[in-house]
Amino acid sequence: MLGLAYKANVDDSRESPSFRLMEKLEELGAQVIYNDPYIPVILPTRQFAKYAGRKSQPIDNTFDLILISTAHDDYKSVDFASLNIPVVDTRNMIKEANPLFFKA
């Protein structure tokens, strides 16, 4: 999952919909790893305390899927096509035409 902040280019994860996405995906059996250049470690929250301490991981080609949940400017320079991983773009960040990209 790319982006944990509640909006682009900020370090505030309060009320972020990304937590709900993480929760739903994990309920379905997914192992969710996140990357967020503004949130290196998840701080404790009342509603999502179970995620406290998780650390942002680098973007690489070892994942089954990439889900863009926050439109950080940092992600505009990522060459998603070279990763050869399906990308679900919930923020309409990727302008490239590629059969592995899905707009949500």
C-alpha cells in the first residue's frame, strides 16, 4: 500500500482511510505492507492501535499488488511499469497506459 497519510504530502495519518483499507485487506487474508515517505512508523491511535510500530518499507518488485491510497508527489517519479506488478490506482496518479494498471 502506497500512502498512509490522510492527504497528499503531509505526515498526519489521523482519520486516514488507508487504515480501513489495511484492515479490510487483512481480514481477507492479505499481508499488507505500506510505504509512506511522510510516515516512517505508525504511531498508536485509538481505533487502529494494532498497527502501531509498523514501519514504512521500500517500494520494490517483491509484492503481488500495489495499491495507491495517498497521492504523494514522491510517487510520481516511481517507474511502476518496471516493477511488473499490478497497480490499483485509487487516486488517479498514473497517466501511463499499461495493462497492469487499474483505476479505482
